[in-house]
Amino acid sequence: MRIFKTLAIHYLIMIGILFIGRLCLFIMYFDNFSNHTDVNYWLTFIYGLRMDTISVSIILIIPLFMMTLLPKYASKFYESTLKYYFVITISCMIYIEVATFPFILEYDVRPNYLFVEYLVYPQEVFSMIFAEYKLELFFAVLLISIFIIGYLKLFKFYFKGLFDIHYIKRLALFLPLSILLFIGIRSSFGHRPANQSDAMYSSNRILNEITKNSLYSIGYAIYINKKNNNKALLKQYGNMPIDEALNRVQKRLNISSNNVKLPFSRVQPTNFHDVSSKNLVIFIQESLGAQFVEAVGGEKGITPNINRLSKEGILFTDLYSNGTRSVRGIAGCMAGNFAIPGKGVIKRNKSQRDFFTIASLLKPYGYHTSFIYGGESRFDNMRGWFLGNGFDEIIDQPRFNNPSFTGTWGVSDEDMVIRANNEFAKHYKNNQKFASVMFSTSNHSPFDFPNNKIELIDNVPKKSVKNAIKYADFAIGKFFELAKQESYYKDTVFVVVADHNIRVYGEDVIPVNMFHIPGFIISESVKPMKYDKITTQPDILATALDLIGIDLNFPILGHSIFSDKKQNLSFMQFHNSYALRVNDSIAIIQPGKKPVTYKYKNKHLLETVSDTELEQDALAFIITLDYLYQNKLYK
């Protein structure tokens, strides 16, 4: 009985900690779901207990094995090991529960694979934590210290004599207690064990996140991402023959390939023939949502330069990002593909060589290609991916001499645009065609930027999203101010586009309105205009390439807005869920759940009658994108 009592006490301690964390989240976000009469929000504690029991049962496996299977020999060592095992695991649990609050505020989901993915960049991550989350860190350390002191005091002699119980009696307890923990871990008597999808019992996404368990979410995400190279990842969404999937995606995108082996590769004639092709500059803005940009319906006073410059070119008023991470947006803006299941292509093995990019496309035409970034390009494996897929040059933080300002994520955007302008002027002077991708760093926690460059926005802290965006906008204005003084300006197509929104949050299963981003193209080839149809990052790339004035052969999963083949759709990834939007109908696919069709109205999703064809097409996109990656067919 003492072994059972030990396991039960520690089960209750951990369940209590997890319950308190869920209760605090429930109270904090109560207004997000309290008015939903069709949702029984109290069930979050029942379903949540199920998820917590899975996690705690897994933690209790090692103590069960030790207490029932190990002989009395070295019992003092075993007793100490058990005590400190619980100290360490419960301390980690407390830390993760505390960390859940700022994580949800930042990403609007419980901790997932992102929680551990960034740990491979300790310098940037820990600098950000100490700069931005001092209070949360202090609170976590305080709670952990209180727990450790209290636990060691109360359980000082608790494990003493535990191994004096006769070995046969302990061994006899192994099977029944193992079955009990197995039931707790499986949490189901059905054909399949419970998993993350069982926490998603509601149509309200925030309530589902509260129901989940952070430890389980992290572990499950790591487990799934480890299986990127097999079919297990796709099975979460459904099955479809690859020929059918390819046909559906080709039809939906209105793409007919001229290459039997490469299903999306085709010759794309330009609508802007020129004797001499133009240069191309794509300036990607970190975490810039449409809600901050007045030109596309956002708040006034934050982006005066974007508002002004967008009147000089093509302004995309209904543009949507691929996903919620920079690697997704970069791939969309530079390679013209959508977000594949699992890790982004920038970080995956099979796309480190021979993956289509603007560099590999334009190299045969004599273009010098570069990636210019104020931070460390090793972050998110950008350096390896760029150089492995055709880029001639990387100019990142180590190559900036005596920058005027350096923050947590690198040199200032102003330093970066000055360097970029000098590089472009030098290429033009040497009669060298160029295509370059610039990537800003300003709008990233802890929002470092130099003093006395902008007039700070009233009633918000200096280091805030809005001020960081205003500084990024200042740098955009600075870049165009410098470029207009140079000869290369008239012979260059300029793209300014965001990689994703700063925070993708909301009650909807996929908050589509938070994928809305700003983007504009300036080129002397076209008159200023507003394009108000649905646009994707691949569409932006296809349009920019159309404007440089060359007939090209590429696999971009979008069309120039000047092509009659352009479709009014977008495909969006939100963590492990996907949405295919065609006009105002949206099919959403989540792991382990049936597809659901929604109408998009007033920036919210309204569930409607199932559109089977649209739902099947959404599945086809997921399967096709994975197939292109796995078979290295995106080139």
C-alpha cells in the first residue's frame, strides 16, 4: 500500500499544479468564450483532467519501475534518486506552467514544438528572455524555490525504508500498478489511445488551448515532428491517392505543367517584355500585420512611409501569409510555395539543395543574388538554405562593420538598408544584374531599435510592437529615399511584404483575419493601383517576376495578378491545422478531426454546410506539398 500511496500522493500534487494553471488561464480568457451559448466551457476541466492524467502517468512510470523492480541493494541511493527525480520533474512542470502564460500571450497557443525549437539558438533566446520576461522568470524561480524547500522539508524521510518492503510484495504490485498507469496514459478503452485532438472538444479555439496540457503538447509536437520523414505525419489529416491530389491542386490553382516529372513547372510568358530585364529587390518585413497599416485598413499613424509608398505602386489590400513563422513566409516570398506539413522547408534535409528559389531561377540570366539580413543568418538555418539553393552571397551581422546600433536580434534596419543600397549601387555601376532578398529584424521581441529615429506613439511603452513597427516603417522610408537617388532605382522592381503577422490570435479555429498582411510592389512598368482580390505570397512572387520582363520557367504555386489564370484563393497553416480559402468559403483540416467548412464573414468563421469538394481539395494541398518535398520535385 505504501508504494500505491506514494504514487497517488505525487499524482495529486502534479494534478493540483496543472489544475491551478488551467484555472488561471480559464479566468484570464473567460471573456473569450463565456458568451458562446453553444459551448459547455466547464467541460474544459473534465477533458483537461484527462490530458493531465496522461502526462502525469508517463512521469510516474520511472518511479513505479524503481519501487517495484529494484532489489533492496543500494536502497539509500534509490531513495535519494526518487526524491530528486520528483524534485526535478515537478520543478520543470512548474516552470512550463508559468511559461505557458507568456507563450499564449505571444503565440495564442499552449507551448508546442516552438518551445524547444529555439533552444538551438541560446544566445538570441536567453537575451530575449532576460530582456522581455524578467518578471515571469522571477516568478517561476520563486515558485520553484518555494516548492523545492517545502517538498524537501515534508518528504525528507518519506522514501526512507521504502525498499525494506519484501521484494516479492513489491514485485507483485508491478503488474496491477502498471495496468493502472497504462490506462492513465492511454486514457481510452477504444481502438486508439487519446491524443491532442481529444482536447479540442469545442468550436472555440481558446477554450481548446486551455483544455490542453503544456507538457503533453510539447512532447506530442516533438514526437510528431520526429516523424517528418514517414507517412505518420500525413495520416493525421487523411488519405488520398497522390494522382488525385495532384490533379485537384493543379485544377484549383489553374496550373498546367509542361513537364511530366515536375507537376507544377511551366513556362510563364511575361506581360512586360523589355529589352533589358529589371533587377529585383524583395524586402521582407518581420511580423508586420495588416492591422498596423492604414493603407490596408489598419490603424493610423504607425506606418506613414508604407502608406505613402504604396500609392506609388501596386498595393495588395487582401494579401495573406502562408503561416505564422518566418520560415514559412520566406519560402513563400522567395520560392513561391505554401507551408508543408511539419517543419518548414528552410529547416528540412531534402530541401537544402535543388529546391526552387529566385536565385536558382535567375542565375542563368546573369543575376547576382544575395540575402541581406541584420542578424545572424545561421538562425532558422537560413544561411545553409540560401547558399545551398543558388544564392551567391550572404550579408549578415558579422559582415557589418561599425553599425550605428546593435540589438538582441542584430544590427538595426537602418544599418541594413544603407548597406543594401550601397551594394545595389555598386552592382549597377558594374553593369551587374542583381536580385536580392532583404529581411528586417526590428519587430521582434524585445523590440530593440535606436533612439531618436521616430516619434514614439503615445500611451505605449517605447519597447512595444507599435513602436518597433514604426521604426521598421522608418527604415523602409529610408531605403526608398536612398534608392531614389541612385541610377539603379528606375531599372528595379521593389517588393515590400510581411512574412507573417506579429501575433496570430483569436477565438476561431484558424483566425484567418490575423493572416492578413500588407504588401506592395513598386516598378516603373506599371501605374499605381490597388489590387483587392485575395492574394498569397506565391502570387506576390509571381507578379514581381512578371514585372522584371523575362519569360520564365518555374513551379511557383501562384500567378501574377496580370495573368488570367490567377485564382481567388489562399492556403494557410496555423500550427498543425490548415485552411484552404476560395472566395469566402474556407475548408479547415485539423489532425485527427473531420474537415469542416466555414463561411468567412466580418472577419470571423461561421460554420456552414459541408463543401466536400473544397474539403477534399484542402487535403489534396497537404498531401501534394508533402509529396513535392519528399520526392524533391519542387524545382
